[in-house]
Amino acid sequence: LFEESVHSTEEPAQETLLEENVPPTEFLLRGTVLDGSNLGLKDEEAAEHFSKFEEKDEVKEIDLSANLLEKVPQDVWNFPKLKKLNLDGNRLRTLSRNSIPTTVEFLSVQNNYLESLNSNCELPESLI
């Protein structure tokens, strides 16, 4: 008597990637925080991302950390309620006159290439 055993030759099903495992490629709005961190954005690319974002009135915080920015994006001026701006881990060398909106109360620029503040730099009073 012969017994044949049946073995499945099918590959196990691939697990579907969960949304949180997929690296972000666009800005994400989380409550009142606009997250543009870790996207590898250069200055021009940041402008493109900002142009696609429409919900500017709700944003109180923008995180642009861990990108390749060499200057503060002018688009941050388009957020009337912006209080916190995180620019850590970019390539900023200087902060120039009027580069930071007057609504900003907290600015973080750690791990950049800042050599000095421009002599004409007028930071908002809340940051001084």
C-alpha cells in the first residue's frame, strides 16, 4: 500500500504593507502639525510640496527636520497660525532678514551649518 502525501507548493501570501511602514513622500497633516520631515527635500522640492497643501489655516506647527534645505522656505509665511517651526538637521547656513514669520514662538535649527545670524536678521520678538 502506497500513501501519497500532498504537499502544497504554493508560496505563503505576502503580507500587505501597512500604511505606517511606507515611507512618506508627501506632507502629512496630523492634527495641527504639518509633517514634512525625513523627505530628503531640497529647496525647490519643498516649494512644490507646499503648493499642493491647501489647509493652511489649521496648521500651528511645521516639521521640516531631516531634509536638505539650504534656506527657510518662504511658504512658511502662508500659515497664519504658525507657532512652532522645526528645521533641525538641514543645511541652513544663515538666517536672513525676515526669514521667520512673526507668529513663530518656537524655532529649532539644531544640526545645521549655521555660521552666524545675518547682521540684518530680524527675528520675531518672541524668539529673542
